[in-house]
Amino acid sequence: MPVGTTAQKFAEADAYVAELMREARAMPRPARGPMAMKRRTFLKVAGAGGLVLGFHLPRQAFAASETPQTAAEASKDQSINAFVRIAPDNKVTVYSKAPEIGQGIKTAFGLIIAEELDADWNHVVVEQADFNPKVYGYQGAGGSTSIPRGWDQLRQAGAGAKAMLIAAAAKKWNVPASEITAQDSVVKHAASGKTATYGALANAAAKMPVPDPASLKLKTRAEYRLLGRRHRGVDDPKIVTGKPLFGSDVRLPGMVYANFVKCPAVGGKVRSFNMAEIKAMPGVIDAFAVTGTGKPTECMPGVAIIAQNTWAAFQAKAKLKVDWDESEASKDSTTEFSARAQSIADSFPAKADDEVGDVDKAFKNAAKTVDAYYEYGFASHATMEPMNTTAHWHDGIIEIWSPTQQPNRGQPLVQAALGGLPEDKVVIHQTRAGGGFGRRLMNDYMVEAAMIAQKVKGPVKLQWSREDDFAHDFFRPAGYHQYKGAIDRHGKLDAWQEHFITFTADGKKEVSGGGLTENIKLSTIAPNLRRATTMMPLMIPTGPWRAPGDNAQVFAQQGFLHELSTAAGRDHVAFLLDAVNRGVPELAPKDAKINFSPARASAVIKLCAEKAGWGKKLPQGRGLGLAWCYSHAGHVAQAVELSVDAHKRITIHHIVVAADIGPVVDMAGAEAQAQGASIDGFSTAMGLNVTIEKGRIQQKNFNDYPMLRIAFSPHQVEAHFIQSDFPPTGMGEPALPAMAPATANAIFAATGERVRIMPFRKLGYQV
């Protein structure tokens, strides 16, 4: 691919997404215990008749004089701070600042605040906060970082509000605040027997001085009454009864509907289209070409169709005939990628990226050596809710309702796309998203809607079709690994050599999601180690896909480790425990970038093996496989017990997940993530593969992208958590990567066939 204008645009997109992931990896982990926050960062500001506290962490949030409620609401309820509002009837409303994409963060954030507030959870309502970084700080969701980012901020919000309620009661009763306790939204003075509800104290609490953050005593894990237990999701009743929560549900008076058609070969531009025919179709209001910004993360060139309803827009789209200029469009081919990767895999580059010890000497002196080639394909995010955004251009303001994972990234993109619009003229309302998995880290659909709305000059909903989602995703990149390993005379891993073949958009660095992850580098431990990377040119946009990088790289890494343990003739669990503890020092959990720990990895491997019944005798045709990963600051091991029949049909009998993610906030939510990630990982490993020819995505819909159906889903996923006192980390991603290699290792145990290609259906396996 010539590195020209279009390549540079996609390189910019890769840099954009890489910045997101670097930011997530470099994010400081929460401090243990009360944070040493300066008093100036914990401000009280009068507003709308209530009280707002602008809590913020350095670089993450900023004090503000805004309130999340109207003046009319404030006359009835008291905003104790930006996260908490209390009504006279003792109902507590908590505002969840992060996007809810199905990971349960709305429930988790509510629980964190309610725990420190000592609120009665039965009378707590959790609402989605609008995007307002001046009040809430960082409001993105991605990389399983929502809980680590918000942990101390939210705990202080709850504890600070409780302290003000207690102060109000102490003043009213003329007793020391230290003698007052709080529980279930009621404060009590034991000596006098006096009690008061939070609702009765809210007005007085609003007048209390804001406590010094250093004075707040945050709870220990042993004191939790809400955290660590199982709770129903706060949106569950609305979801099962079809209440409007999602971006697709947004309705505004006078709203029109839009679809946006882009070139099927990414990078193509509009020369002309059958405008008159489209405009004459029933229900169509307008149709026009959009030049866009030329960046895949913003707005590529295309044709916008405006109609009275979505059906009319989609019907017009079916009749649309566009003359595309594809002179700079993608010519990518997955067939060619695979063939080239296999042809160069054995040619280890002259210059290694990483080299430790003496690899050549280790191979020369090895008791055994093993060579293997692993390959996996591109994958689509395939979220249940296709991309959409509603936008309304009015009074010099663009108002947006969007199911985005990164409103903080979307806002400046919209500003720039609309000609340098001031920040305060871009208003973003967060809606619940019907799945994200990393796709909604990009805000292309938001920028498209904003640009269309500015021309329509009224409320317009941009609705992508399922086919649009498949054609214009930011795909998980394929990857190819040539391994060579050495086993010493004691049956231990002595050398590891890896030639990784991936992709580049600019000829300089890997595409987003295409580089070896730091997690893989940390968890691949050998006394002698050498790695090198070869990059092939790619124009198709790629991006983070649930557990970016780890989602497929762990399949190759853990699969090859199983080959090595088999060659050594050793028990696989014992081999893994040796490998993970080969001379790597324990890393401090407060490290700003990483908290990988061999001891924590060993603990989850042992727990998983124990719960799976490792070593038990199994019937013929049945196998048990185990793998582990360090991903998104979580240590997770997974075991799969399955059987394979004569037609290579797989039946999953039992899945065990063992995880250490620090203190669990919502046990039901954590278990759901372990179950969902395991099923997602199995589905992807078995059948999901995106192919590209002449720059065009070949898969159009779920009929040729066979996601696992309910009838074939594993029925038993057993989750176990090590409730450690390490800083909490997320659970949305780390339970996915080890599922594929655990399944592949189980297939080998059952059949003797080694699985080195993902998806497994390429080898004839089915469910």
C-alpha cells in the first residue's frame, strides 16, 4: 500500500486509538485507604437552591458551580453533592457518571457511593449523568478502567455526603458528631435515642461546611454491607419491560431520520449519485453528499439520506447508486495476508525487539525444542445495537444523544467538525449502549450525526443498519505467531522465541490492537527470551476489541505453553506455575502502570485447577483444558471441560473461572461478566472471522458471522473470586482471553489434535 493521503488518515486513526489505550495503561491505580486530596480540590458551591460539591482527582475532574438538577427540583430535593440528591421522603438519587454499555457500571457506581453514604439500597435510585467533565471529571468507559478511575472519587462522594448529614444532626441535637452513627439512610445518637432520616436532614446538611477529605474515614473491606454482595442491575426492570434507555430509543418532537452511506472499500469518495431518484422516493425529505473530515474516527465521505422514518431511509438506501472514486481506497485481502505471513514466518528478523539471556545457547543445550505456528483472523465487534446518534442543531448549539463509550473524545471531534464550535456549545447526553466491546470508543457515528444535523437544522436521528456496522467497523486485527521454545533437562521452560507478524497503516508502527500487549510481555516469562515483529501494510481500520490484543494473543501464547508442557511430559498446571514464577520479582500493587504479580497469577491458576477437578479421570472423548492470563490489571484462569464426537461437534460440560480483581463491588455483576466473557470468548474462538477481499468486508450480517446461539451456549460457567485487598480493577474484559486457549487445550486432551488456528471451525469443529 503506498503511504499516501488515505494511509496517513488511517495512521491518524490508529494513533488516536493507541492514545486511548496508552492513557488507560498509564492511568494511576487507586490509592489504598483515604486519598491525600488537597482541600481546594473538594469544593462546595451554592447553586439552584441546593448544594453541589465538585469532587475531583488531580487531572481527572474539576470543581464546578453547576448542579445536575433544575431549580424546581432543588426546591424539593437537596443535592448533597454532584453525585447525590436526597428527597424529603428519604429517596436517595445517585448520579452515575460513566457510560453504561452493559458492563453494569451504573449499578456498581451506585453501590460504591451508597456504601460510603450508608444509604438504604432499597430506596436508592441511580440515574445516568449527562456528560459534564467540569463536575464529574473523566466520564469514559473502556479498558476495564471505570472502577479503578472512579473508586476513590466515588467513595469520597458518599463519605463526604454522610459526614455533612451527621454534622447537621450533631448541630440540631447539640451532641458531638463522633457520637452519631449512620445506617440505612438514618442517623442515630445512641445515648439520647434520637434518630433522623437523611431526607429530614437534607436541607440542614446543605448548609454544613464541606469536610476536609483527609478527615473522611473510608470503610475497610470488612466493613462493607453492600459491596461484594449480589444485587439486581438498576436498569434490569426497565430493560425487560422495554422502557426507553438506549440511543435507538431517543425520540424528539419534529425529529427526522437519517442513514449515511459510505464507500464499501474504505477510503473511497463520492463522485456522484442518483440524487433526483432518491429524493423522489416516498418518505424521503432530502439526500446530499457529505465531504466529511476524511478521518475514519470522525466522518468519511458519503451520502446522507434524510427521511420521515427509518424504514423510508433504508428503502432509499437500497435504491442508492453511487459512483465511487476508489483510486485511494483499500485493496486489502485476507487471503493474501495469510499466505504472506506463512511464507515469512520462519524468517526471524535480523533485529530483535526484545532479547534476554542467550537464546541460541539455550536452544543448543535444550533437552527438547518445539516449533509452532499460530494464526487468528479479523473480528467484528457486532454489538447488538447498531451505531446511532440523535443530534439537534439549534440556537448555535449542537445537542447530542449518543450511546458512546468516550463522550470526552467525541466532544472535541464534533467541535472541530462543525468549524471550531466552542466547547460549551456541544451538549452531550449519555444513553445506555446496547453493547460496546471497544467499538464505541470511536465516535464516527456521533460526528456524522452532528454534521448532518447542522445541515438539516433540526433534530435528526442517524441510524446505521446491521450491514453498515459490519462494513464500517474498527476490526480486531488478525495476527500470526511463529514460536520456538526450549525445555531444559528438568522439564522447565528455558527459552522462548517469537516472530510476531501483524499490520501497519503508516509503515512505522503497529495498527491499533495490533501490537504485542504489555500484558503478554509481562506474563511470558523465560530465562532466555527473544521477540521480533514484522508488519504488513493495511488500510482497513482496526481498533480495540474486548480485551484489546490479549483477546487473541493469549490464545497463541497459552496454546504454545501447553505444547511445551506436553513435550516436557509434565502436568500442565505444574508447568504453568513453574513458568510464571521463573525469577520475576513481585511488583508493588501501587505501581502507576502495572500490577502484574506472579503470586496472584499462581493463586488463580491453583484455584481454577482445584475447582475444575484437575487431574480427575475423564471418559473417552472428553478433555479438560486450562489457561490463564493477566489482562486489564486482572489475574484470571479458566478451565474448560468438553467432549468431542466423531463429527467434531463440541459439547461444553463445565467452565470454571478464577479471578483476582481486588475487592468485588457487585458479585452478581462480576459473575455475569465472567459468564458473559466466557461465552463471548467461546463464540469467537469457534466461529467468528472477518474476511476482506478487494478492500471490502465479506460478512454482511449474522447469517455469515455465526455468533453462538443460546441453544449451544455453555450451560455451566462457575465463577470464583479471590477477594484481595489490592486496588479494585474491572471485570468487563479479563475473563475473555484465556477462554480460547483453555478450549483448544481441552480439545487436544480429548482428541490429540492440536488447534493452532482461530476460529476453530476452519479445522472442522462445530457446536
